[in-house]
Amino acid sequence: TCMVFEGTTVVAGRAEALVVDTGDHTEAGRAVALASRTPPPAGVQARLQELTRKALPFTLTGGALVTGLSLLR
């Protein structure tokens, strides 16, 4: 008639429980699985990721050129 979840404490009287699921199939397991999923980036975050992906090679190349020129100097 009632569900007892992980960490439940019986304060008084007696209790009898039947284990119906363990691990990922429990409420706590499902909550952990849902919390670990990250939604795909949307809006500004997606645009910033795209901009970073495109600009990073140019930035690294420019840094390498400046370093190389300063070593030659």
C-alpha cells in the first residue's frame, strides 16, 4: 500500500518491506541517470560553440606564428 525508499527510517513500531527493484531501476537510480544527462546546447550557447570551433584553428595558428617569429628574432 505504501512505498519505502532508500534511507527510510522507522521511528516506532514494526515494518516489513519487500525489495522490488535495485540499482538503476530505483527512484534514486533514475534520478541520477536523469541528472547526468545534459541537454544539447541551444540558442546563444550553440552559436558560441560554433564560433569557437571555427575561430580556434586561426587563434592557435596565430599564436604559433607569433611564437616562431619571436624565437627567430
